[in-house]
Amino acid sequence: MQPIKFIHMADTHLGYQQYNLPERKRDFNKAFNWVLNKSIKEEVDFILLVGDVFNTNRSDPETIAAIYQMITQFKFNSMENLNREIPIIAIEGNHDKSNYFSERSWLRFLAELKLIILLNPKYNKEEGYFDFIPYSENKKKPGMIRIKDTCVYGIPFYGAITKDYFPVIYDSLNDNSDTFNILMMHFGIKDQVKDKPGIEISEDLRLLHEKVNYLALGHFHKKYALPRNNEWIFNPGSLEVNDAKEVWRSYTRGIFLVEVKDKENPNIRHIPCDYGRSESSEEIPNRFFFQHTIDIGTSNSKSFEDTISHILDKLKILDEKGTKNYKKNDLDLPIVLLTLSGTISYSKLEVNINELKEKIMEKYAVLDVRIFSGMINSEIDGIVVDSSTEKSIDEIENEVFSLLIEQNPDYEPHKNEIIQLMLDLKSSLLEPKPNFDQLKNQIKAWWKAQISLKDGVKNED
Ligand SMILES: [Mn+2]
């Protein structure tokens, strides 16, 4: 066969403004653009873009302008350098469409502008087959494209019913035993990512290998190649961090660079993403994420103020503000993912995440700080109701409220009034249509009454 070389990428999620940071949106574009440039350097024959190209089908104008600009420039550069254009062959993922049946998507729009080739075969319901009509500029719904001795087929995201289509896909594919056949689909394989439902490698799926040499997947954001001893199912992983989990070491992400000279023996290399690298790197440039867990229980802090100093001390590995001249777009300016754990001696109510974040950002050069405090325990919080005697629900409720109030010495003198207020509010809130304005006024009136009782101040309006 004529040798071919291609890049397989997926889940670029362009337009994702993670943590509401405009820099993150640009980071996602940078990673995408790096791959476009890489494919020129590698002189590939084509690029596979296997779904979730956009983070949402409601992409904003900047995102559409950015991808338009990047692909246009890419076409120009490949013409300049290789004297030919490198086709980008895409399918739609779950993020690219509002539902399975919607006809409109930004990818379709890009295909109409001839910037990409979108594969989306018609499904013939009566006869139960996919119409893989070959791509040509005036055909509306191409299902495949032939480049040299390679056939690329594509099917958009179909969700949970995907597995029922495997026999249909098998029957619909040509019997091309002399070509190298690629099938692009957007679904995850079961058990490859924890707690995510995926599709099993069933007999139906296995059978596809008779006609498919390379199943190009997207969807799960982690790299895998299956089955272990005879790989033909490939998922490259996402191009940037979409979720804190994707920073974990076991979560390799990136692209595949594939070279086929002998179709039984393709050469497949995974190029991973690298954190904090510049755009000229040999690996895909991604934002630097700094993960750190601090046990704030061992610091013997008496208050949250003490804990903040302890945490600032533990974060000394970070650059202090002003030591280097970071710009927000520099990928080595980190996003800090901070997990707090341990048992504190004061109440959890004192833990003020916003204040902590502010202090960290004041002291250190970081793009953002995300704090996870769900693992903190307190020695004094936590209510244990005495169960030695039988009690009614009302009695238990009363006891719980009373124990809660006792934890804060400031409220102790007004314990009974507060319990009464809590009980009143609770029963009002359980009504079918609580009157929130009335409840607000009730709390206000109560507060004023308490203050005037305590200090003898006159009520003013
Ligand atoms: Mn995705």
C-alpha cells in the first residue's frame, strides 16, 4: 500500500472558559494550534478530529473566530510548506450538538466553509444501513473519504444506542481488504475511566475489526489503546485539562501520530500533553496545574487565621509574586488545586475559603486557586444525640438545635429563643408554598427584638 501518516486527536473542547478564566479559553486554542503546526512539521496526509471539537454547540463569537483563523492560517501554512493542504476530517461528539437529531452544528458550518470535512452518513431506517457515500465537494452528507490507500469512515455520537449499531455498521462498511480502513466514532470503552459508563468490547464490536484496521475514538479524556495484545481501538485523550481529575498522573492525554507502511503493522506513537511548557515544546503545551494536599490538622492551629499562615508556609514551593515576570498567558503560571484535610480544633464554620484564596493569590504568582475543603473534620462540630431513652422527632430536633447552638458560646445566652426561631422557620419552610418575604421579615423582627432586649436600644426603622 501507499504509505500514509496521520494525526488522531479528539476532545479539544474549544471555547471552554474553565473557572471563568479567559486565559483558559486561550490555553485550549494554543493546544489545538500546536497540533495543527505539528501536522505540517510531520507532513501528515490528514488529521482526524474525533468529536467534542467545541465545548458547546453554543460557542461564542470569539471561539468561532479563533478556530476560523487557526484553520485558515493552517491551510495557508501547509500550502506554503508542503505545496498541498492537509484535510481535517471530523465527526460530531456529544458536545458539538444540542441533541442527536439536530442538523445544525458549528462543525457543519465549518464544513460548508470548506475548512473541514465532516463525516455524517445518512442512516437508512427502512433497510437498516449507513449510507457511507464518498466525500465530494457537492455531496451533502458524506460518510467516508478515500486518501491514497486509506478509507476513513465516520459516524457521529449516538449515545447509549451506539452498541446496537455495531452489526449495522459492519454490514454497511465496504469489503475493502486491500485498503487501510479507519472508522471514527465518539464513545468510551467500559472500565477505561472510573465511574463513567462506557461500551463493552462485545462480540459485535470485536467483529468490526474484520473490516476496520484502526478504530479512532474520542469521548473519554484519557489515552488508551485496546485490546492489550492486539491494539486496534485507540482513544488519544483530551487536549487540555477539562476537569481536576484529568491532572492525575494516571490520566495520560494527548494525540496519536500514526504511520502506516504495512497495514498489518502500523507505527503508532502517542504524543502527550505537558504542563507548563512553552509552545515550542516537543509535547503538547498545557497550562501548569499544581496539585497539593495539606493536612491542616497537624498544625495545632487554634483558629483559621493560624491555619492560613500554616498553609502559606506549606506553599513556599510556589514562586512569590514579583520574583518572575509572569504574564497571565504564560502556561507555567499555575492553577493551584489545593485539597485541605485533617481534624481541626475549631468549628468548620470558621473555615473561610474565599479569605484563604485571597491570601494565597496576594502572596504567590498563580493564575487561580481552587480549594477543596470537603475532607476537613472538626473536633467540636458533629452532633451526637443521646439515644439511651426513646424520644419523639420533636424532642430529637430540639436536642440537635440545642447542641448546635451550644457550640458557639456567643449564642448560648439566647439558646431558647434561637431554638424557638429555628423551629418556627423550619415549619414555615415545610409549607407547600413558603412565603419567603414573610420569613425574612420574621427574622428581622426577631433580631431587632433580641437586640432591644439585650442592649435596651430603641427600635428604629
Ligand atoms: Mn469530551
